[in-house]
Amino acid sequence: MAGGRFVTILGGFITVAAGCLQAQLFTFPKQELVDYTAKSPFDRLPDGRPKVPDSMIERARGLSAEEVWATLHEKEFNNQYADGFQVLHPGKTMVGRAFTVQFMPRRDDVEDVAEAKAKERGLPRLMNQTAIDMLRPGDVLVVDLFGKKVDGTIVGDNLFYYVMKATHGGGLVVDGSIRDLDGLSEIDMPGYFRYADPTPIGNVMLTGINVPVRIGGVTVMPGDLVFGDREGVYFVPPQFVKEMLDRADEIHVHDEWTKKKFDEGKYKSSEIYSSPKDPKLQEEYREYLKKRLEEIRKQRDEQ
Amino acid sequence: MAGGRFVTILGGFITVAAGCLQAQLFTFPKQELVDYTAKSPFDRLPDGRPKVPDSMIERARGLSAEEVWATLHEKEFNNQYADGFQVLHPGKTMVGRAFTVQFMPRRDDVEDVAEAKAKERGLPRLMNQTAIDMLRPGDVLVVDLFGKKVDGTIVGDNLFYYVMKATHGGGLVVDGSIRDLDGLSEIDMPGYFRYADPTPIGNVMLTGINVPVRIGGVTVMPGDLVFGDREGVYFVPPQFVKEMLDRADEIHVHDEWTKKKFDEGKYKSSEIYSSPKDPKLQEEYREYLKKRLEEIRKQRDEQ
Amino acid sequence: MAGGRFVTILGGFITVAAGCLQAQLFTFPKQELVDYTAKSPFDRLPDGRPKVPDSMIERARGLSAEEVWATLHEKEFNNQYADGFQVLHPGKTMVGRAFTVQFMPRRDDVEDVAEAKAKERGLPRLMNQTAIDMLRPGDVLVVDLFGKKVDGTIVGDNLFYYVMKATHGGGLVVDGSIRDLDGLSEIDMPGYFRYADPTPIGNVMLTGINVPVRIGGVTVMPGDLVFGDREGVYFVPPQFVKEMLDRADEIHVHDEWTKKKFDEGKYKSSEIYSSPKDPKLQEEYREYLKKRLEEIRKQRDEQ
Amino acid sequence: MAGGRFVTILGGFITVAAGCLQAQLFTFPKQELVDYTAKSPFDRLPDGRPKVPDSMIERARGLSAEEVWATLHEKEFNNQYADGFQVLHPGKTMVGRAFTVQFMPRRDDVEDVAEAKAKERGLPRLMNQTAIDMLRPGDVLVVDLFGKKVDGTIVGDNLFYYVMKATHGGGLVVDGSIRDLDGLSEIDMPGYFRYADPTPIGNVMLTGINVPVRIGGVTVMPGDLVFGDREGVYFVPPQFVKEMLDRADEIHVHDEWTKKKFDEGKYKSSEIYSSPKDPKLQEEYREYLKKRLEEIRKQRDEQ
Amino acid sequence: MAGGRFVTILGGFITVAAGCLQAQLFTFPKQELVDYTAKSPFDRLPDGRPKVPDSMIERARGLSAEEVWATLHEKEFNNQYADGFQVLHPGKTMVGRAFTVQFMPRRDDVEDVAEAKAKERGLPRLMNQTAIDMLRPGDVLVVDLFGKKVDGTIVGDNLFYYVMKATHGGGLVVDGSIRDLDGLSEIDMPGYFRYADPTPIGNVMLTGINVPVRIGGVTVMPGDLVFGDREGVYFVPPQFVKEMLDRADEIHVHDEWTKKKFDEGKYKSSEIYSSPKDPKLQEEYREYLKKRLEEIRKQRDEQ
Amino acid sequence: MAGGRFVTILGGFITVAAGCLQAQLFTFPKQELVDYTAKSPFDRLPDGRPKVPDSMIERARGLSAEEVWATLHEKEFNNQYADGFQVLHPGKTMVGRAFTVQFMPRRDDVEDVAEAKAKERGLPRLMNQTAIDMLRPGDVLVVDLFGKKVDGTIVGDNLFYYVMKATHGGGLVVDGSIRDLDGLSEIDMPGYFRYADPTPIGNVMLTGINVPVRIGGVTVMPGDLVFGDREGVYFVPPQFVKEMLDRADEIHVHDEWTKKKFDEGKYKSSEIYSSPKDPKLQEEYREYLKKRLEEIRKQRDEQ
């Protein structure tokens, strides 16, 4: 749809801005971002965010949420999961690098100063499209709109389409709402939101881009690996991504073998799961695991 | 299903009425209805409701909810949208003329009088089927059951089927509940309801047919154009329908052009959306808009 | 997924149990179970539960929820329906015999005694898999986890898969949560749960197997016929199953005839529904009903 | 407080109306009101409402809510109780005659007609103060504001004070909100409301005065006896008031005697309550009841 | 109030029972109760429950909820606290021994058997008053009514009064509702309930007396020390009571000293709390603690 | 109470910190704070916050919430009000200068860096007491704990007592919880919180002191005038405080006069409120207002 208060006449444009224009209250300098994410073993994007490699993003598409959960739980990072979202495309896994945006309720005295500061430095006014225009392939747009429904819609179908193009189908997580649910439903990118509402975004200030934000009970850092499925969304610190992927292979094989055994119909669940009780079965499993891991790695190397 | 308290035996009928029988507490004479909807430029149905033409109802099926919202917002009619419904067939747009029914909690002293008055005038007792039997092609049945779940089910699958037949697939909006969700799911008519529940309707009085009713935060007038999508339901005063449809063409073209530009991959979102910044692009857009509107109108005329 | 706290290393197993191990606080001896379900006219399973015959379970798959409701309502068994669940496979009817499991919040002093008692009798520690391993074909696993979300997940995809195998696709109802929603979605067995959550089950005690349990506003007895559809779940005492099935044939025919009449487009809904008003139509219906019931029974006998 | 959008300057008044001005959509002619409340045995107020006598209103202050409930339950009027309110003065019983007001969400096309109709008939525009100015001693103001919080405040402390003066402390029930909770707390009149909010009433239309209204699950008729305590509010049809008061004497004595017996400490509760088991105690109770009822009636006559 | 369906006529009693009459589904033999609470160091009541001594109950009245919490937390008994209640008398501490009662949703087939079994053994039908009549001084009545509001009222003012007399003001905790809130408010016994409602108890079965019950997230054992304050209710296993009381003295003195220091106005909070940083202050505190504990113990001994 | 995990033994201290220790993620340098609050006409506190004068704080205690609302509404600052709190002392007005603290969900990788940075600069670790120790007379502690209940308790009774001492009874607003509700109830300082809970604060990081924070739908700036009553809390930008106070005098007199007129019993509410209709009454009011304002100002000058 064409912006909340958009009016167009054949002979000329009368445009009321589609979103709220604001300047940034919270700054998180690139060096701070680098410092606070120093445990990431990866390269960095030009904006300072850790760059989980594209190849790992691809492999992460094959994860199950619980494989993600298992590693985070072992590391005692128990605050990295948020749920309670409406899921745009159940069954379509979301994977990408967190690009964070923070909004706060509008107050004009603060915004006037932010704007004056922006002008002083020759910068344009900040608005939701400022952030959106900075998105890169592989990003997931993560927006803290503090659970706002009315006037809390980060995008409608036009901008959601743009985000899909810009991120190469990365995704959107908003602790707030979206517009044009029918329109979004036809666009092939994962989306997680609290509500759908017809109003355009308004009565808020954009207070930070790529600053730490809170989504539900999670502190999200720019560059976190975002993983979403039917249940909810995980924000994985980059330093855990490799281990998580490697470990997942093992869990995949474990589950494969377990189901195979259940299919045989000879065992009670506790004889097989979570690990086989009988030493002979243990041996069988160990060999199966070894063989399958080798196959998987070989197959991966060949790609 | 065969009515809440339905009992049938091969050799004879013992019927306990499927719904609640009532007489109408609130009257809204035809002249009042005509007066209060006098801004409608259209013909009227025999019952006095404005008759948004069938051709416009057909065109309205192509609208997006936000095109509906945009006109209402511009007219400062900001109380015409209700959400929070369960949507029977997501992706199937609902369009039609509002046929309204109001229920209130039962009290026997009131109902006895209503019934006596009905008898005096030689009228039958009012019941939910009395209203349903008055539906016409193109109608959407809009029912105020004040959010009732248990005993607040306006129809089960039998009557929902009948409503589909009688309205030619118009639709149902109930601020209350329905029965037989499995059965309804197989019937091809849009439905919006708060809950599904197995109980039949009961413990209520039918207090008005084609009177103004409240659905969520909306005052619905009989004859309003009802428009529903995945998000919720709009009730559009007839006087705005034509403008809304005309304007929608423009927005359609705007969004078409915007996505085309995004597909080119050369522009930031703010260069294009909500309107192009570069004068040359503006010119390009203006010409595109003109050309496409002409095509659309031509195509429409040809139909 | 491989159990909440599952850790496996190629060269050896370090297993942290996937669930909570407990001993049973409430006992409901086989004789008590037989006594309290004495009205069941059917055989019994080895564990004492009434065994609604397989043939009736098959026929019950063709029921609509409201046919179930109608019989229960007539018998004044109005507390046998629970809703508010997330439904794993909408449109897939669940039918089977209730196998009940009860959990309560953990307290170590109680659990220590339970365990000591178990050891004394040479029994293994009770855990969720103990119950799951007792499931039989045709069972529906019915679990009272008192609405627990975090740490209240009765199964993940491995055990859900096992339950499907063991019950021949019977089903699961849990007043609590499940893990691995993406995984479960691919397994062809009905499931009803309050939440999905990534945590494994924990901080609870298994307090009873095949004891009476409470699910929402229902007292569920082991062996009840469980029936689930898009709306919710019914727990039908075995003594009503036959009558319910027989009566359903009649309601099926009634609805068939009603829709046929509506399709003719000649009648108002109240002329036909819930029963025809015109004596000639009544006669027509009566004959139709008789003929169709005969056909149905014949067809059934032939199977 | 001085009205939502009130502005006053020493040298002159610039007044923006404190409430929403509207004309009445629903009319309920005096004769209809009389007809629908014809079972009332009492005189009528000039506006047609039944007038439960002042003396009965006084006696009703001594009732407990459950004495009210008992009569309504016996008469099978089970929809006359609403709860979920914030109670302004817990412990202060509210009793009076219902004066009802109905609001609906604003739509300008409807309101314009209502206003034109009012002007045509030489009537002033309707606003919340129009209704408030019609209140009489002994009234309780009962307002359907459909649960609105923001912009749904029927009064602030100035008008609440006026209502207290006009009704002689009758009371207020609003399915909506109030302003100035601190101010209201100092005014000695019972109040029942859903929320407190600082906004003035707005974005609504007054659609009916002394028409049937819905408060929670109750259909309230003008002239109903309103009774409120710590739990909630009852709306009693006038025809039941006398019987309710007479019966209450008996229940009062019953409870008096029951507590006296419990105080003796010789009996188990079931030996005494709800009625004595021992024939000798029954006899004792019967005599006590007779004596006390005589005393009460004598005392009442003497007043 | 005089019982839900109580009817009394001067010349004779027609009594419809005030509550629901039932037989007990779950039995928890005295020996089982003794076994499962074997860690209690105290004597037992005749019904087998541990008897926390009266003197400790008296001392426990001086506890703060957090002193209770601290001991339970240290013992890793983190499931012993329930909140979300309406508190009848905020500021009045509740202390006593848990007397537990369990209800489940009614089903007649089960109840008929229970009743027949009762009759067979010459027992009376079980009803809520059966349990209430078994209360002893020092008891707190703890009732699992599974959060039921309507028809879930364990007592009205008559029976609440009786409970007060029988328990010597012990208290009531019900995961359900009460009637007669105005009446209860005048009776000097602590009460914790989810709702107030005018309906009498109904549509439930009494399924256990002094069996383990669940209140919120707590498994309550008969004989637990119940402690309630403005926040919620703790259920303390008897084996922890003595240590809790002794430790509380120390915390009392600690808080006393801390506030004294804050009153001096010389220190930042972190210099004093949670423990003094300066070795001299530590010494001062240690001496103060020693002196005050001696005083307290002396004082206690003298009582 | 003595700290969540406090352990003290007579012969020595073993202290586990009462709160969560953290370093500050968001910095808001003093100059930024000065810039963003540049519209304040007042002096500044040493930490850079605007200092609304003590005399104005005193006058503000006499305000009603709606007088506060009226000025904010006129200035179009409609996002400065938060409600939905539990109010510790209803009837006790809260007034003071906002001292803000922000927490976010804990993640160890971020906290480790913060701590290392703190150590590098020779600073102590940040914890909740660090913030509390910086409070000054006239402050209200405003804490963003993102609505956390369990582990979201900013203070118990010891620290609440300290806050009262340090702020001279200023107050506390926490979008989170408190401990020791019984203890707090005895301390004479206003408190606004979402929940009471027995757990100590934990699993969070202190991310900012005197940074802009969000409380409900409000962006709170350090130094805002905080005003709380029975309904909720306002955060008033300092630049509006003087005008608000002056205007309040007029509204006070207006309400005084209005009630006086209502007391006379001669007028309908609309004749007097919101402003008198009759020119003679207008004149009377104008003179009354003038006289009373003079008196008030004189009285104020004399103080």
C-alpha cells in the first residue's frame, strides 16, 4: 500500500511522509560495537557488525530450533529466545545477521534537539526508511517497537518487499506490528510480528540503529545470528555459531537413528531414547554415527 | 449439525427449537434508516438499506484493506475498523452489504412483553432464523452477540450453509461465536467470529434487525459496505465507496511501479517510496500512472 | 531432537536423562479403575481400562464434534469438553482411548519417599518415558501438566514419533506444552497442546498413571473415548459411545437432506431447519431418512 | 477538574465543550417503556420509569448481595448480575433506581443527521450533561460506554459531585471509565467503573437515554433497582423487590441464629447449616425465627 | 447467607443442600500420609498430619514472607509459593497447618460409584461440609477448586464464620472463589481466594480430603505450615520450620541494625547493605547481633 | 529482608551480593543530557539533570493529576502518562525529579566486556546499589525493568527504606517488581510497581544510569518532574512546570466555584459546568476567580 497518509495526484506529488522522521538518541559508536562483540571469530561488516559467514548462514537453515537451543543452554545463555510472535510463513526457517533498530515513544522536545544536532552535522533526518536503506544481503531486520500495535507498524507490503530485495529474503522480527498482512503473505520472506494493524507508523522516535535492543526477554546485539521457526526466534552470539553447526550434525544423526529404531517396532522408547541402554545397541549407534558423520562431511566438502 | 436441542424420531418430529425465539426490543423504522443513511448516493433495497451496486461490490473484491483504510482515514472516519476475529478462510476477501442483527442478554419479563406485542400484531416470534431468512444476495450478516462464547453461537454448519446460499457467498461477522468449525471450514464463504463453541445459541433475546449495531469499536449501519481480509473487517459508509474504488486504481499503479523499481535493484527505498525523489523519476512515474490508469479504465469498460 | 540435556560423544555415552524421573504419588488400583468405570459395556484392556472396540473407534472418525456434543448434552454430561488448545493438524480428527498421566510440581521430600518406596518394591523410577512405554494401539495420551509452559513439555519430536508408532497414530492431549513444533508438524498424528516451548520437561513429579485427571474443566477417566477436532477435545464415557454412533447416522442424514433442500433454493431456512414445517416435507424427510439409514447400515454391514 | 478541553481566561470564556454533544439514535418512547416494565406494581416517575418506593430503597440498603441473588435465582433471572468493576468505596452499599444512558462509537454521518433532526424539533444537542441534568433523587446513573478506557470517561470529579447532589448520593455504574480518581475518592457516593483515565469523554455518540442498555451480561431496564456491594452490581426488576425484602428478613434471622449456634461451639457445621438436623434444634430455630420476625416487623412499623 | 438453594418456611424445612455432596475418589491412607511426610520431626495429629507445635505457629506470626522465602530457597524448595490471590485482610498474617481438600469437575457416572461405595461402607455422602467439620484449631483450610469462579465458591459468610471458630482464626486458601465478600470482610480470619462470586458451589465432586493437592505451582502436603501475607502464600514442609524460625531472628536483627545505620544518614547503602564493608562496622554489627540475639532468646524463654 | 542470597554467620561474613552487578552498556554523557534537556529554564544538578526548584516541587504536591494532564495535553505532549501500576500508598501524592535507571536481560558476553571496560578505567562494577547510592533529596527513582516479575525486584524493604532516607521520601516507579510488600507498606514513601515477588533481582544487566528510559508508553528524561496519584504517573518536561502550576490555581478556583454553585442546588450541571451559561453568572465567576487568585498568591507570598 502507498504509505499511511500518502496522497498522489496525477499532476504533481503531495506527499505526507510514510513514516516518522527522527534523529538518533542513542549512539553506539562502531568501536563500542566492535568491543562488545569482540568474541566473534569472524570478519566484520563495514558498519562494524560481526559477519557470520554466508556459508554458515546456509548451513544454519538446516538446523532445528532445539539444536540451537541445546548449544545456548550448554553455554548458559538462557536469555536468547523470544516467542509470542505471529509467524508470517510457518514452516519457512529464518536465518540471518541481526540489523537492529530501536524506537521510543515520541516527545517533541527530545526530537527537536536530535533534529537540530543532525542538521548541525549535515545529516538527513532519521526515519524508518533510513534504517531500511542500510540493510544488506543476509540481514534480518530486528526492530524494538516496544510491543506497539496502533501506529507501531514498521512496514507495509511495499517496504517489506524492499526489505526482501535488499536482504535477499533475510527476514523481519518486530516487537510491534506490520501493515498489509494480505500483501505480506504473498512475499516470500520470513516475518515475525506481534500484531497486524492498518495504521502507519507514528508517534514514535527512531532512537538507535545497530545499538543493543531488547526483544521480549532477549538483549539482541547487532550481528547476532537470528534463527526463527514455528515456535519463535533465537538470537545467537556469533562466537557459538560454528560449534552449534558441528554439533547439529551429531544430533541429526542421533534422531535419524532413533526414528529408524522406533520404526523397527521392537523397542520401548526408553530402550533407545535418549540413548540406547543395551551395550550392543550402543555399539551399533556409535558405528552408525561415525559412518553418517563421515558421509555428511564428505558431502559438505563436495559442495 | 442438527440444532442444539434437536431430537428427531423416525415416526414423528419432536422439535426443540434450534435457537432462541424472541421479539424485537429496538425498532428502527424504515424512514429512520433512510434518514440516517441519507448520504448514500445509491438506490435502496426494499428494506430501506442503501444498495451499494453489485458492480462496485465486485470491484471492491480487488481492494487491499489499506486502500479501504486510506479513504476512511482521509474522511476522518477512524472508527470503522474492527479486529481480533478468528478468520475462517484467510486469503479470501469478504465484500458485501451489512445486514445487522442485535442480541441482548435474556430477561423473561422483557421477552414476554415483546412476544405479547408480536402476537397482538399478528407477527411470528422473532428468532435468529427470522433474521437469517431475510438475507439477500450480496449481504453480509453482521451480528452483535456482545462477545458471547458459550450459548453465543449464531450459526452451525447447516445455517452457515444456508447463509452462503442466500447471500451468494456474502459472509458472516459475529461479535460472538459459531458452532461446527470443522463443518464451516468446508463451506466457501468468508466468516469472522470471536470463538468456536459447541453450545447452541441461548439465554439471549433478539432485540433488533437492521438497527445500528456495535461491533468492537465500530457503529455499523445497515447497508454499510463490509470489507474483510486477513487482518480484520471494515464497515464503509456507502457515500465513500465510489471514491475509494477510484482512488484504489491509483494506489494499485503506485505500488506496481514501486515494486518494479525495487526489482531493478538500483534504488534505495527512500528514493522511490513513498514517492520518487528525483524529478526525472517523478516524471517517469507520472507517465506510467497516466498510461496504466487509462489501460485499467479501458479494460474495465470492456468488461 | 536429542533430549533436553543430552550429550553424546563418539567414544562413549554421557547421558543426562531427557525427562524427570519420578515415582507415583497417587495410586488407583486396577479394581478401583474397574469399579469406577463399571458402566462400560465393553471388554477391558489388561491394565483395567474399558476397551471401546476398534470398530467403534473407526466409526467415530466420521463423527462431527457436535454429534458428540449432542449425546453428552442429552445425558447431562456437560463437563466433558475442553478447548483453548493449539491444534497440531487442523482438519485431522483425533479418536482413541484415554491413557492418562498426571504430573505435579516437584518437591524433593515427597519424591525421595516415592523413590524409596519404588526401590523397596524393586520397581524402576517412574519417568515420563515409563508412561509412554505403556501406550497401546488405539490410545490417546492425555497428560495433566497443569498448564505449564516452560519445563512443561511432555514430548519433543523423537518421543512424539514414538507415541505415533506405539498408538498407531492415536494422538496426544496435554494441558501443558510440547517441544520441536517444526518437527511435530511433520509427523502424522493429532496433537493438542497449550504451548510450544524449547525447554525439556523438568521441575515436576509424575504422580499418577491411568488415574482420573483434570484437563481444563473435564474429569477424564482412563479409557474414555477421546474425540478431537478443530474446536477442542471431548472425553466420552464408554457407556455412551454406541448410542452416540447410532444417533450420528440420523444426524448425518438430517444434515444431508437439509443441505439438499437449501440447494434447491426454494425454501427459507426456517421452513426446513431444524425440522421441516410443511407436513408434506416432513413426510418426504421421513422417507429419505429411512431409506438412507438403511443404505448406511447395509454399507456398514458389507464392510 | 475543569473539563477536558476547558480553557478559561479572566477576561472572557473560551469554552470547548466538556463532553461529546450528540443527538439520540435510539428512541424508546415513554409508552414502550411503560409497556416493557408493566410488571412493576409501583407508581411511575414522570419519565415513565417504575418508581420503586423510597421506603423500599432504604430497606434495601440492609440487604446482603446474596439475599438479592437468592430471589433472582429463584425467579430464574440469572442474567441480572455484573462484576469486574473497580469499586470506589468498598463497604458502602449502593441502592437506587436505574437511569440508563447509552453511547456508541462516533461516526459523523450519523451524528450529523441526529443533530439536524434535533434542530428541526427545536431540541438542544444531546451531550453527556443532558443526561446528567435529568437525574433525580434516588437514581443510579447506569452508563453503557462499551468498556471504553481512553476517551470513555463519563465524569470527572466536578460532574461526579453534581451527580451526588442530584441523586442524593445514589451512585454511578459505568461500563467505561472515570477521570479524577483522587477527586472522586473524596466524594461520598458509590461508584463502579472499569478504569480510571485522565482523558475526557470523546469519539462517541450519546445514542439513548433511558433505553434498555447492556452492562456486562445484563440487560438493564430503566427503573430497575440497582444494588451494588464489594463484589459487583445487581439490576433487580421492580416486580421482585418487595418479595426480596420480605424474604431477606428471614435469611437475616437464619444467619443470626446460625452464628449464635456456631458461637456455642457445640455443633459441627453440618448439624446446623444450612438447616438444623436435630428435630429439637429445628423446633428451637422455628421459634426463634418467629419471634425475631415479629420483633423486626414491629420495629419497622414503629419507624 | 442461607445456602445457595436454601428455602425455609416457617412451618417446616425444605432444604436443598447448600453444597455439593460427593464421595471421595482419591484416597491417601493415613500410613501413606505418614510415610510421605516422614521428615517432619514433630508429633502427629490424629488424622496423621504432622503437627507443627502451637508455639512455633505463634512465633511464625512474626516472620516476614522473605524470611520464609530465604530458607525455602536455600533448601532448593523453589515451588512452595503461590500468588495471584485476592487477600481478604491485607496486613493480617496467616499461619497454620494445611488441611487440604480437592475437588474435580463433576461427572455423574463417577459420583454414583463413589456414593455407592460410601453407602456400602456405611459412610455418609461426602460434601464440602464433611471436610469443614473435620477442621481443628490451628488449621488453615487449603482447597483446590482448579481456579473455578462460577459455582466454585467453597464458603459464604456462614461457613467462613464456622471455619474461623473451628480453626481459631486459622485461615482459608482457595484456588477458586468465595461468596458474600461483604460478609467475609467483617470476619476476623485471613482469606486468600481467586474470585468472589454469588453462586453457591456446584457442578463439582469432592475427590479428596487431606490428600496432596496443587495450588498454583505448589504441591501442598497435608500438615505443611501455611504462611500468607500481602504478596501470597507459602507452604512450608514441617522439617524446615524450626530452622526458619531461628534464622529469622538473625535476619530481624540484621534489618534492625541496617535501618539504624541508614537512619544515621552517614552511609551509602552499599557500605551497609547487604553487609557492612568496613571491618570496624563489621565488628560493630557482629557485637550488636550477638547482644540482640541473646536478648531475644532471653525474652522468649521468659514468656 | 536481608538480601536475596544473604548468608551471615556470627563469626564472619559470607556475602553473596544482594543484587546483580553490572557495567553500563549505554552512556549518555553529561553534555548530551544537558543538550537534550536544554529547554529547561532551571539550574542543573551536579550530574547535569535539570533541577526543578524545591519550591515548585512543594507546590506540585497540591496538584490534581488532571491539572497535570491539561497542560501536557495543551502542549501536545500526549505520551507522558503511564498507568497499570500497583500503588503502594493510594492517596499519597508522589512528586520529585526523575532519576532513571535501565536494565536489560543479561548476556554474559556483553557483561564481561562491560566489566573489563570498568576495570580498565578503575571503576567499580555497576550494580543496582550503585545507582541507589547516587540518589539525592527530591529524586524519584525511575527504573526500567521491562515489566519483569520474577527476578525483577528493584528493592526490598531495606533498600526502599534507604531510598526514602536518601530522597527525603521522593518515591519509586518501577516497570518491574518489588520484594517485601508487607515491609514496604510500613514505609512512608510513594511506590509504583507492576508486581510484588519474593525473588531478589537477577538475570539482568544494569545498562544505564540517568539515560532516557521507557516506562510504559513514555520516554522519560532524567530530571523530568514525576507526579503520581491513585491513577498513574506523569513525567513532566521541566519547561512546562511553571505554567502548569500557575494554571492549576485557576482550575482550583474554577472547581471550587463550581462545587459551591452545585451546593446551592439551584442549577443544572450544564448551566454551570464546564463554564456558566448565564452572563450574570459569568460575571460572578470572573470576579470570584479574580478575588481568589489574589488571595492565593498573597497567601503564597506570605509563606
